[in-house]
Amino acid sequence: MANTQPLRTAFIGLPSTAAYSWGSTVHLPALLSPTGRSKFRITALLNSSIPAAEAAIQRFGLDPSTKAYGSPEALAQDKDIDVVICNTRVDKHYKTILPSVKAGKDVYVEWPIASKIEEIREIVEEAKKSGGRVAVGLQRRWAPEVIKIREIIEEGKFGKVLSSEVRVFGGSGDRAAVNEAQKYFIERNVGGNLVTIILAHLLDFVCSAIGELEPGSVRTKFQRQRPNIGIKDMKSGKIVETVLSDVPDLLLLHGSFEQSLITAPSATLSLLLRRGQPFPGTPALSWSINLEKGELRLIGPSNASLTWGSKGGVSIQIHHYETDELEDVAWTLGENEREMSEAVVNISRVLYAFADGKPEGEGWLGLEEAARRAEQINSFLEEWVRRQA
């Protein structure tokens, strides 16, 4: 049942000084849009300290009555908060959301859930005890393009899925360097990297359209091709230091989809993900689905994610085998989504479904299912680490 009044919302992680923030560039536009304002009202902000929260309230023009918090525990005790939205760096997720989860509040946490699998398991157990809803930001499974692909496959006009191939280049703008804000991306202990973020999102939206992989069928091969990574100054673009990465930068995955009404026996997935820019003229994201009577292909020219960029937006085509014709596929955006960036569209769809009280799985992903994805991704990374020992 939809709420008749906007949810009193606590926002965690809205830095006033950062050069880039997912919270300010993606979540805040979703929350402050006309539709967002009808569903959410930001009444509290948690940052690293009360002064930091106060500075952000002023910087982003939030209502002066917005409460400033510097303690996750104090935030969790506030009875006038209905939902908590967490946008901090992944290694801060556990500490900042756990008190609110224990208090039984509804929580939306960006992906990855936490930096350590043990922390994720604890969050799951505490959510079971408290009964609060927890939504996790694997939002690309509800991207308009993914929904359209899922509809085409499920329609059955082109038969069952025989195989699918994914080739992706990205995760950073340079294969040999990252900017200062992305330094954590090559530090495995932080928990946010090419495997846990980019691979997880890719695998999640692919499997949401076709089906999950048979656990025993999955084989991975990870490689750290460039161990020494330059760190770029955000303003000058110059390399200010070189660090040793402990994260793989080439990921290969192969497996079989579970057989279903839409997949043929032993239908396979082949995935390649390499950090850094592609060969000139090669799209950053290419996803093809080979069906019995045709082939679907999604191209994302700009980056590894389903986002619009300077090289143009995502496109989908169908190759009709019988006629050898290509068909351009269009998908539908809501009226209020047409002026949004792709990232804001994807986030807003999940946040609004969560606010409207829709059942888990209808527009938003619940904690336990997201935790299963985290366990899967963690097993891939742990296997690579064991091989390095």
C-alpha cells in the first residue's frame, strides 16, 4: 500500500566537499524530483560529524529543520525517521546502517551491502530479528533496457535462449591509473572494486533477464595484468603516486544457466570484463543473447554501466534469423523520467517502489537475495586469492 504522506527520510553520506558523490549526483535528484518529494522528505542527515552534516545541509539547500547527526547510533534512536538511505563508501556501510537495522527501521543501502562477507551475514541476521525491510541497490535489473530485453525473451517469439555473451571494458577511465577518488577501487580490503561492483552489477542484470547460473557450472579466471597503478590528482590529472593493486583487472567467467521455460538445456554465459578503456571504436558494453530464432544485442558505447554518455545512449537490436533483418528496439520511459539521467532513472524506480510498499522483488531487491549475490561474488574473489597464495 502506498504511503499517503512522504516518508521521513534520513540520508547517510552526502559530503559537502567531495568532487564527486553518488548521493549528490544520483540519489538527491531522485529524492528532490516532484515525484520524489511526494514520497520522501529528508528530515535528517548523517555524516562523519555533526558539523559535516550541517555543512552538507547548507551546501545542498536542504530544509533548515533537517537534523544533523554524526553518530549512527543516535540516528537509529530517532523515532521520527521512517526510512534510512545509505550512500557512504562501502567500507562504511556496516557501521552506519547496522544500528538502524537493529532498530527495525526500513533501510536502503547501496551495493555492495558491506565490505566483508561476515558483516553482510550479520546484517541479514539482525534484519530477521528486527523485522525491518532492507532494500539493496542492485538497481540495474530494473533499468528500462533490461526490462525490455526480459519482456522480449519471455514473450517467446524468438524461442529459447541458447547462449549469452557479455564483453565489458571500464571501471576506470584509464587502464593504468585511477583518480584519487577511485583509489579504493584497487584496494581489496575496502570492498568496492571491479569484482564486487562492476562484475556484480553485470551478473545481476544479466541473470535477472535470463536466469541464474547453475552453481557447479561456473568457472572463473581472474588476472592482475597491471599491478602498479598510478593515482591521478583530481584537478591536474597528473600522477601523484603509484600503488600496488591487490585487485584483478581482467575477469573471465563461464557457466550454464539453470534450465527453465526460457532457456535451452546447457544454455551458456560467457563474460569478459577488463578494467580501463577499450580498443578505439569498440563499445564499452556489448551484451548479446543468442535465441533459437534470432539474436538480441545491447550496446552501451560510453561505459561499463547502463548509462547514457557522450558517445551516445544504450541501443538494442534484434537480428531476425528467418529474414536476416535487423530491428531497432525501443523501450518506454515514464513521463517524469525523460529529463533524468539513466542512473537517476534506475535509482528512482527502486526508491519509489520501496516507498510505495510494493512487495519485495517488485521493483526493489531485498536483503537476503542480495546477500546471495554477495556470497556468489565473494566466492569468485576468494578463489582468485587462494590461487595467488
